Amino acid sequence: MIIRAGYKIAFECAAQTPMLLQLNVHPSRDADLLSPDIVRVSPAVPMQSYVDSFDNRVTRLDAPPGIITFSSDFLIRDSGLPEDTPDDAPLAPVTVLPVDTLRFLLPSRYCDSDGLSDFAWGKFAGAASGAKLVQAICDFVHDHVQFDYGRADARRCASGALNEGVGVCRDFAHLAIALCRAMNVPARYCAGYLGDIGVPPNPDPMDFSGWFEAFLTGRWYSFDARHNVPRIGRVVMAYGRDAADAALSSAFGPAPLRTFEVTTYEETGVECANSPTSAAWPDAPTSREYFPQRQ
């Protein structure tokens, strides 16, 4: 299956404003790209790229005063299958977990797992395996939190989502991550594309999506407490401990959002074998979720 994805995002800067963007596909998906994944900017300004500690590709620039627009449009190969679910196996003890997973057991800005430990152990201690534990957490978050764009709050943490019972997809992910970490399951935040492939189309404007991955049976598996079913066609852009690490944009000065368009859908009529492969290298996340004033 071939997926076409892209965006058009514009900000209005009152003055010269340094910015960091995480708008590229994560390098782990470079081999699947069938056309260049390039951050295009208007007006043209110099941009630098680097890879951060989570292997995310980051673009750095100084935005001039006025409207600045970023856009991209690319093709990427996908299996077309629902994402894998983990085998039913006991949870691995912390003492044998790979070293690089241990940071995803610790509390973070939006995933305050230390404050949710008593609640988590009281509610989920009876789960028989790692997979059943994570699914029980997803079931709880899915049923407990009501999705509401109009009540998005960039300051809301996991305990806030639990107490308020409302949020957007990043809040579902933060609460599930925090509960997993409280139960000694490494869990990391994911940001990226998720289209309506294999599900009834959503009439609302498309957005970037937030979900999470849990480390079980020796590898990372995707979970989505908002939708709570395996999905087709996720395209990850950034990983982190929470949304602060995977912010799709960070502006070091006032930069109100003026345009926000995201597209991702199955492309038809494209021959995969004939498409050129290119691994192009060209505290305010960008999304309707983080800018509720757009509602």
C-alpha cells in the first residue's frame, strides 16, 4: 500500500523568531519513502537539520517577521496491514530490560507516573501478563477520557486527564504512558500521521496524531488509547518521553498559528516498484490539539 501524506502550516511572527521543527518522517521509516520528504518553506530562509537524542530529525531556522509557511507532500510505502499486537507473555523484570528503555520508565513533564503509582497498582495489579496489562490500561483510558478538541489544554498532564476525564489524543497517550510506567512497563510517546484507512472516514479536518508504544516481549508495540483498536498506516514523525520531546514545532517567541492543514490517505494508481526512493535530509507543539483557540 502507498500512503500520500503532507501538511501546510503557517505562523505569523512579530519579529525574527528562532524555531525548531520536527516535521520530517522519523528516520526509522526512511527506507519506506517513495518520494522526498522535504520541509519546504516560504519565504525561503536558511535551515539546518540535526538528529536529537530520540533519533528524531529536527529542522532549525530563524523565521523572519511576518507570515512563514511550511509544507510537504510525499509518498511512503506501508504494509497495509493492521499493526502488530504483542504475544501474551509475562512482563519482563526491570532488571533485565535493555538500558535504552529505562528512561521510558521515569516520570516526565506530561507523564507524572510518580503521582499515579498508587492508583495504577490498585487498579491494574491483577493483570496476568504484559500485553493484558497494557490493554487493560488502554481500555480504562479509552472509557474514562472523553475526546474533545474544544477542551484541549497544552498544560494538561496525565493526572490532569485522569482527574478531568477529558482531552485530545495526546492526553489519552500521556495518561496511558504514565499508568504503564507506574506499572514498570517502558512506554514512549509517538507523534505522526494517522489517516482514516480501513475505518469509516472522519468528516473533521485531519490533524497529526499522538499515540504510544510499549516495550513488551523484547520490542516496541503501538497502542492507541483513544481509538483502542489496531490501525493501518501510522507514519511516525517523532518519539519522546512525552509531547514536550516530540513537539512538531517550538517557537522561541510569539508565533501564532495562521494555517494548519494535514493530509494522509491511501494513494491509488501509483506503482511502487517504479517510484524513486529518496531518504531526503533537508514549549509549543503545532496542532489543533495544542491551539484550542482555532475551534
